[in-house]
Amino acid sequence: MTPYLPGESPVHRCPPGAKILALVAVGTALFALPRLDLALAALAATGLLYGLAGITARLALAQLRPLAWILVVLVLVQLALDGWLSAMLVAARLAALVLLAGLVTLTTRSADLIEALQNGLAWLKPLGVNPAKVGLAIALTLRFIPVLAAITAEVREAQRARGLERSLVALTVPVVVRMLKMSDDIAAAIDARSYDPDQAGG
Amino acid sequence: MIEIRHVGHAFGERTVLRDLSLDLTERRIAVVGGNGSGKSTFARLLNGLLVPTRGTVRVDGLDTRRDGRAVRRKVGFVFQNPDNQIVLPVVAEDLAFGLKNLGLPKDEIARRTDEALRRYGLHDVADHPAHLLSGGQKQLLAIAGVLAMAPDVIVFDEPTTLLDLRNKRRIAQAIDGLAQRAIVVSHDLDLLEAFDRVLVFEDGRVVIDDKPAVALPAYVAMMS
């Protein structure tokens, strides 16, 4: 996950709510209308938007790296089952969607993104959904993905030093225990900073 | 003033604090003690993160049991591990988190955030992801996040434990420069030498309550 990249481009200045809606609309359209020409057009348009945002091709491609293997497997399966046109459609559609989602996070501050989501979810309040809690949950997810990765790397190193590098249990149990302990502290830290879900945002 | 009256605390069967009665009024108060002596639990009672199982803690007349939220506005808390305290993914956003919770207007949030970023040398990394900061910068961000909320007192729970010497000095300077009253739980005795009062904990009780010149050597002797 690549964090926000400060900038003053029109893509950066576009309201976060509009970016999220555009992402949802393009995603829906790509799956509702499974056409290769549309998927390629979306991919090309996304490329242009990256250019407009002043983001390098290298950073754009980095958005696809975590999905590279999944993409390869999907393309091979489609190639075997349905032919090359279907494989190209799957690849172009998924790449366009991932790149577009990456563009949203690269050009939008997470606080603005969360605020927009909270505002967008306000209509769910009568159904008992608290948009502020949803917003905080998303913020915490964004914040703690790298922390979880760092903890996993630390535990893996410690277990390797003890000759346990192939044991999944030896890796997951300490990671889960540390995350649970950490979650208590994080809850206390949120409390200590006067968070009140009934008054916060949205 | 923080008034502690006949406070005891237990986690299930395990008693960690026993019948404490103290008035905390000094500008700089240090809390020391061995592992498991009850000092971190004591620190968490001071801003209502924990409520005592017996007795009362009052901050300027507000009872932590009944008025927890109001107490937390008066008493800020800096945790040992800043990674557990930084809530939002970007430096400036995390700093503004507490200010938004106070319901301040946007321009006031921006002003206070900018001021705190400059004060702690974090202005250049305002838009950086918090997880990429150094340990010292993370602890400074944690302090700045609490300080921006303008509490009357800040409680620090072992703020230098995870830091190297350079960063320990930076945090010591930051604490020294605070206008607010500070209550610091620490094993770092150098940090506490210039404090006004030292409380030494052992087995859930305050066994020494004196000036650093008296309390710190006594604590060292106790630990030897």
C-alpha cells in the first residue's frame, strides 16, 4: 500500500467523495459491461490520470506489484478455459480497477477519505450503523497494516533464530498475541485522546 | 490538583495497588519502582483510563469514575510505545485526531496542529506516513498529539524506554520544556533528577515520597 503523495494537481484537488464515487462507478461498469474495449479504455484513462497527477510510471506499476501473482494466475486460468480475449479482459479490468483505487489513495489524504466515507455513510445511521466508527475502523486498518507487517517480520526473524522458520504456528501465535495486547493499548490510547463515537465526525 | 483517596486496584485476584492516599500538586512528579510494582496502573488511574476498584481519584474535583471524559481533557497520557498511540496513518492527521475529538473548529485545529508540528521539529514530515518515522520522532508525535489538546497535566508512562540515547535526550528536553505539569513514570533516573517530587512504588504501595536527592539514592539502594 502506497501512502498519500502530496500534490496540487487537479486529481489531488478533486473532492474525495467524487473520487470514491467515480471508483465505485467505474468498478461497477467494468463488471456490469464485460467488454475488452471498455476495460482497455478505462486502463488508458487511468494512465492519463496518473500523468495528470504527476505520478511516475514506476510508482503506478508499484500499485500492481502486490497483485502480480494473482493477476498471472487469473490470466492463465482464463487463457486455458476461455481463450486469450477473456484473459485480456480479466487482466485489463483488474489492472484498471487496482490502479484507479491506488490513484485515489495516492492523491487523497486518509483523513479526507475517511471524512468523505463517513459523510457518505450517514444515511445508514437510522439502521444503527455509526459512520464515525466505520471511519475509525478504516483509519486504524490503514495505520496498522505496516505495523502488522513489521511485527510479523520481527517474529519471523526471532523464530528463524530458533530454527523455526518453517512453522506457521510458531509465526502466527506470537503475532496474534502481540496484536491482541496491542489492541488493548490502542483502545486505551483512543480513549485517552477523548474519542467519542457518538460525537465524532459524520 | 489530583487527589487520591484510599485507592486500591486489583485485576481479578491479583492486587496491584493498596490503599494509596496522595495529593499531586507539584509541577514535575516522578514515579519509579520495579517491574510489577503498580506504577503503570497508578499512571492509568490518573486520567481515568482505569477506574480504581476501591477509593477515589479526583482531578480538580472531577471524579474519574463519573467524569472520565472530562478528566481525560484535563489529563493527557503518553504511552510507552508510541506505535500503540498513533492512531491515524499520516503524521499531521494523527496530530489533529485529538483536536477533532474536542470538537474544535477547523481553523483552530489547523493552527494548533501546525504549532505542535513546528515545536517538535515534525513540520517537514507532516504529510509522511507515521510508520516511517524514527522511534524518537514517533514519541515526539505522541507527545505533540497530546500537547496540542492543551491538557493541564500530562502523564508519561515510561516515555524513553524504547529509545536510544539521542532520542532519550530529545524526549527529556521536550518534557523539560513543557508548560504543563507532568507526572513521569520511568526507569531512567537521569531524567528525573531535576523533578520536584519522587514517588517510589513497591508491591502496590508508595514506600518513599520525597525530593529526588533523597528518594532516588534510596530507590537505587532498595534495588541493589
